[in-house]
Amino acid sequence: MGTKSRADETTAKQPTNARRVGAQTMKWIGGATVILSLVFGLQQLGSSITESRKRHQQIEQALVAAQSQEDAGDFAAAWGTLDKAAQAAGAERELQVAQADLAMRWLETRRGADVQTFDANKLLPVLVRAAATAAGARKADLLAHVGWAQGLRSYENDFRSQATAYYDQAIQAEPQNAYAHAMQAYGVLLRAGPNEAEIEHALEYSRREFGISLATGRGHDFVRELQLGALCGHEDLREGKYPRVDAECLAVLNGMRVAQETLSAQVLETTLTLYSRRLAPHIEFTFYSRRHAPSVDDNTEKVVESPALRSFLGASSPADHLATFSWLFDRAAIDPSKNYMKEYFRATLLEAAAQPAEALKTLQKARTGVPDGDYSFRVAFDDRIRRLSKAPHAR
């Protein structure tokens, strides 16, 4: 009676077996769930990697396209390309760096199809944001360009207040920053005057500041553009009212010639404009009434030396004047139809260098190229040729 039957034992084991089967099933389901989760996770990872690669390719394409547009001088199009890519891809560091770099170069050149409507306001937020997270030389460059942009916005205030504050911050970040020192000097030169003491102070200050910038070797062309642009760009300076400024400008150009520096297109344009302003002929007209008719030998017009011309001719040694002129003008891509102007300027410098015979030959050779429509130069050529031909030492 105390012994269980086999049927009873079998009945007792059934729940245990069922539990084992259930446990195994749950383990299998759990394992399957893990596998499915892993597969799904891998799919998501793969999709994420694919999206990341796609986004990276889009960024690379945008960077290449923007660089190509910038190289072609279309800064507005390059800015639009990067801005569109940034909106699509978000705050990607590569795009932020590229935008900040483009903003700085655009501010330096202000070139492109929209140069007449150039607006620094749209560049400022990018520069300010980039400067906030930068350090060292990079931070200094960005702060200097923020100052430059502020100066362009408030040009009527002569690059004061906010611009100067940013230049100071840039120099604190990097004491020898080429851009901040050059931009500061440009502003001081542009405000120089009206008395000679202020001019001398500005020249001394700018000489030191531009010297610091040039010694770094960074942004060389831009620094020279600022230096010569300031020396030639002030309204009063363009009229030749300050002889010391002409002397400083010619000293800079002569030093560049001796050092055989490269000349950017902007520097060449600025200096050619200076020579053209100073050496262009000034014609004085004399009018007679009918009661006082001039004799046959009287002239109704003649070439006169303006104070600006006399000052300019005396601002450098004759030899350096001629050498620097040739270094600049003989390499410039001057329209052949305007070659007579260049040769008239050369003759002016030759005569000032006590070489009247060479001056006369130069004028006689170039006279046939003067168009009938350029009355001032026709009068100037004929007057000078007639005068030099009468000089005994010119024969």
C-alpha cells in the first residue's frame, strides 16, 4: 500500500516536464528577441552610417563647390553654397570653419559681382560665433576681422569705437597678430590730418604697426594693400596736400622693388593710380579778348607744374623714382592704346632726373599714339617736345 504506482509517478512528472518545456521556450523566445534586437540595431547602425556618409559627401561637395566659386571671385555664390549646406547638415564643424574662413577672405577683398551692395552684417554672426570658441592665433584673426567688419559698417565714423576694441582684443589673444596691427594702422592713417604734426604721428605709428605685421609673414598681400591703400586713399592725400605722405609711399614702393616683392593686383592698381594722378599733365588756358589778339608766337594753352607734381617729383631720388616706375609700369598689363600715357609719365621722370635728351626721344616715339580725342595729352606732348627741342643739351 505504501508504494506508488508507475501511473502515479508519470502523472507527478508531467507538470515538471511542462515547466521545463516552458522555460526552454521562453529562453528560445528571449534569445530570438535578443537576436532580432541585434539585427534591428545593426540595421539602424547601418542606416545611421549610410546617412552619415551621405551627409559627409554632401558637405565635401559643398566645400569643393564653394572653393571653386570663391576662386572664380564669386564670393556671394560661395557664401550661398555654404549657407545652404549648413542649413541642411546642421552645425557641422567643417562648414563652420569654412564659413568663417570665407567671411574673412571676403572682408579682405570685397570682390565679386555684388561688390556695390556688399554688406558686412551677414558675415558678422559667423565671425563672432567662431571667435567665441577659438583660441590663440585663430581667435585673434577672427576678432581682427570682426573689427574690420564693424569698421566697414561705420565707415562714416572713421573706423573708430567698436572696430578699435576688437583690434585690441585680437592683440591680447596674439600680441603679434598681423591683421590687427595692419588694420589699426590703416584706420590711423585714414584719419590723419589736417596739420603736419598729426600726419607725422600717423606715419610714425603706421610705420611701426605695418612693420610688425609684415615681420610675421602672414597675410602679406593684404597688409601691403592696406598700407598703400591708406597712403594713397585719403581724400586729401589723393590731392597731394601732404608731401611727407608721398615720400612715405614712394619709400615703401622702393623698398618693395629692392626686395623684389610680389605685387598683388590690388597693390598694382593702387600704385598705378597714384602715379597717374601725380604725373598727369595740367593744362593752363589763356583767353584773349578780340581787342587783344595774341601774336603768332603766343600760346593759348601751356603745361604747368602743379604743387602736387613738384612735391611728388621731389619725394624720392630721381634714380629710385625711375627704377620704381619701370618696375611697376613695365610689368603692368596696360591697354596698348593707353601706352602713350605711360611714356609721358616716364618722360616726366627722365626730365626730372636731368636726362632731357632721353625724355625728348621718349616723347617723340610715343607722340603718334596719342588719340585726337585726348586733348590734354596732345597739348602736353607738343608743348614738352617743343620746349625740349629748343634746349641745347637735348639736341
